[in-house]
Amino acid sequence: MKTCLFDYKLPENLIAQKPVEPRDSSRLMVLDRQNNSVEHKRFSALIDYIKPGDLLVVNDTRVLPARLYGKKTDTGAKIELLLLKEVKNNLWEVLAKPAKRLKIGSQIEFEEGLSGIVEQVLEDGRRLIRFILNIGAYCNTPLTVKKIIEEIGEVPLPPYIKTPLDDSERYQTIYSKNANSKAAPTAGLHLTDTLMKSILKKGAFFTSVTLHVGLDTFRPVTAVEVEKHKIHSEGYAVPKLTLERIRQAKNTGNRIIAVGTTSVRVLETISCQIDSRKSLSGSTKLFIYPGYKFKLVDVLLTNFHLPRSSLLMLVSAFAGTQFVKEAYSQAIKEKYRFFSFGDAMLIK
């Protein structure tokens, strides 16, 4: 399957730079797979498509304020770090700028008594840096260091968003926790407390999984053929209660609605393990593209995705490549807003 099948041209002015207020006032394109029909609604109308007994599965991950600004201890030179992943307790792989100034043993000072020392030089501007707090060894626990990082760090926005946020919480879902993601699960950004309560009142249910979104989610598929692309790995966790609710939904014939492609990846990854009586966790490299047979997900709520992205391929697998291509063409014609702060799509 050729990757170019998932390419399209998007006018730059349709890339949403700021979220709309309130959250559920964004637009919602509704795709019906049975009759290939398309409706144009507001997101608040989602309630009209919810049935009693539906199980909505959200990703409760939180975006880590992973961008840190500091200065070299010896020269005072300004240093910018983007935290990529915690390798061990307080030892992080980071993307440094300017990386050439950071050699093994280089020390960096940040706010609130946090400092770091370079332990290893990696390729492509990456470094391994150990973080410590200079206010007492008893404070140098992973939880305490991470708490300081969350206080002084800046939430990194996707590269296509050029406008700074007035409120960084607008790049978090209202139910977010477990900060470890590099990007938000954007389908959930549209949900409000009022809308969620209305959905519950209608007789549907919410449950959560956790998938920590990595930076690779923004990278286009560069392989000429889709099948040759190596998908990125992301860590996930599924609570025991969520497994119980999934089993119940399947046993009673109720729909499972995945809120976002990240929830899809988790659900389909654990589809053969839902009989487990304990929580599940691990990492997934599941690559979903047309031809994939979905096992748990019945309805998908998602945003509009980048050209040639693995996420667009997942959506195409769920709704059909041609149907999705036609829907995206309509969205561009109707001037829907695209990507992280853009509008949403409900595929049923």
C-alpha cells in the first residue's frame, strides 16, 4: 500500500493556532459508515449520538511540561532542554539546544534549586542528563524532582502551532493526570464537565486508559510503502476497573466509543487480554492501517490528522480510505479547523 494515498494538501490558514471557547463549541463532522453520509454539527451535539449503555474510553494522560530553560554553571550560557523520556530514576534523555555546549560533565542550573549534569552524549543533539535538587539529598527522589520539573517546565506545543497559549491548561484534557506525555490526546480536548455529565445522565459510562503520547506521533510516514514503516512505541496502562467495564460492554452488546486514536491503540493492543482480572501495562507498537480488523472499538471520536501520518492511516482503517479522503476534502471546503486545536470527527 502506497503512503502517498494518505497525502493531501491543506491550506495553512486551516491549521488551528488557538483553541475555541468553550471547549465544546468546536465543530463536529459526523461520519456514518453504514450509508456513507456526512453531517456537520457542533461538538456539543455529541450527546445526540450517544446511546444508553455506551462506554466512552478516554486517555487520561497529562502532557509533561517538558521544556526547561537553564544556564550552564561555568559560563552562564543559556540552555534549552526538551525532556524525551526518563531512562532511570532522575536520569532523562533530552534534546538539547545548543547541544554543542553540553559535554560530559557539563552542569546546568534551573529554577527552584534544580540542576542537571550531562552523563552521556548521544546523537542528534540528545543527551543523558541526571537531575538533582540542591536543597538536600533527602529531596532527590524521582517524585520530588519530577514535581519541580512540572512546576518550572513549559508545556511543549506541536511544531505547527506558532501562537503561544495564554493558559497551558487548554492543552490538557479536563480529566488529565499522570503527566508523562509529550503531546495531548487531542480528541478529549473538546470534552467539558457539563457535556460529560449530560452523557452520564443519558445512561452512558466513561472509563479511562493511559497511553503516554510521544513526539513521534507528529512524524509523517516516510516509507514509500506503508507496510515498511516502523511505528513508534508508547507506554500504556489499563486499570482493572476499565477491563471490567469493557467486558461488561461486550457481554451486553453495548458500543465501545474510543475518544481519540490513542485510546484506540490501547484498546486494540489489549483486545486479547480483556479477561484479565488484574490491571495491564506495557508498551505498544501496534500499527493500524487499512486492512486491520478492529476487535473492540465500535465508534471513534477523533480530530483531523496530518498528511501521511500513522493516525490518518488508523482513521482510514476504521472508516475506509476513500470515505475519509472525501470527508477531509469536505472539511477543507467547509473550512474546518485542523490538528491539535482543531475540530473533531465522530465516526459511527
